[in-house]
Amino acid sequence: MPRTRPWVRIAEDLRTAVTSGRLRPGDPLPTARELMDRWGVARQTVQNAIDQLRTEGLVGSRPGRGWYVAERPAIRRLARNRLSKAERDAGRGAFLSDAAQGGWRPDVSVEVRRQPADDRIAGILDLAGDVAEVVVRAREMRADGRVVQLATSYFPAGIAAGTAIEQPDTGDGGVYERLEELGFRLTHFEEAVNARPARPEEASGLGIPAGYPVLAVTRVAWAGDRAVEVNDMVLAGDRYELVYTLPAD
């Protein structure tokens, strides 16, 4: 009987570790040096084993961090109707709905504060002088316990201060229902998406290396010709897939 090639045995050992749960999604694999020493083989033999597991979709790589057990499929961020009144009335937050549809266990933590608006936020919300204060809602979105998105919303304090928008739990329908109850009927949203390296504080919050790719999304909510919210979102690039449905006519 022909002798099994070393790289096949290494691949089988690592495959068993993954399928048995000894190595879980996101866990790092042993380094090439560790595998070389353990099996008494050359680096190319180890690479052949890793290449096989990569072909099977069991492992992936991260810049500067080596090989790791592949994550579950990315969260599909569905554009169609995700911010509609019908979705809000059904009690489904956009992130919670997106994550739940993918089989993830989503949860969100919220920190609320007031602060002066910086020039960018003040410009978008058309704030000036002594009224350039905002209510800030900073959120961490987690899927199966892992942070996948950071989001910070800014509301004019003249609108939101002293209302349910300053509470961590804003109640059924979320902040957009509270805005409409305050007389600001939402008419449309504008959203800009950019891909860029993670900034140090973003990398720390998301648990990724500094400079790792992220999707930076800025969404502005409008009530007629007045901007009532700026929402800055940072999404880990390997954990999200943006999906858009566009009309053909």
C-alpha cells in the first residue's frame, strides 16, 4: 500500500481539529514553524496542507496574522426596505434583522451621551453657535458574541435632548419612530459607502489588526429638507456583504 504523503496527513489532522470543534471559527492555526517541528517536514509540505484546506474553504488568512479557521458566511446587509416604516412597525431593527436572517445570534450594546458637534456633524445637521450640541448614540453590534459593526449616531440636541432618544432602549420602532412622534416624518435616507483601512480605535473595537479593511458607511436621515440624524458605521470588511436591489425601470 502506498505511503500517505506527509502533507495529506497534516491536512487531515488539521481538518479533524476543525470539524471536531477543537479549533473554532476565527481561531488561529498553528504557525508554519510549529507544524514543521511537530511533523518533521519542510515548509513547502506544510504549505501544501494549508493550500488543500484553503481550497476546501476551511481556512483563510489575515494580513500579518497568519492562517485561521474560516468564519461563518458574511452577514448580508440587505438594502431593500431595511429602513422602511413597515420594517420598523414589525419591530425589526435593521442589524438585528440582517444578522438573524443569516442564522447569527445578534445583540447590541448602547452608550448615550451629549457632546458638542464637530464641524462635519454640525455642517450636515445645519447646527451653529450655541446650539451645536448633539445627542450621541454609540453602539456595538455583535453576532454570536463577536463585534462585527460599530455605529455612532448624532441627533441635534434641540430635537433629541430629554426624549426617549436619550434612553438606551428607545422602545418599539426605535429612534426613527421616536423622531416621527416628535413631528419629524422621515422622507428619505442618503448613504455613502467607502472601503478603507481600519483606524486604531476602530481596529481595537472590532478586534482586527490596525489597517485591516473595513467598510465605512455614513447615512443621513432626512425629514423633508432637514437632516435629523448622521449615522457613522464601521463594518469589518470580512464579516459583511452589501446587497442592493435596484429597480430596472
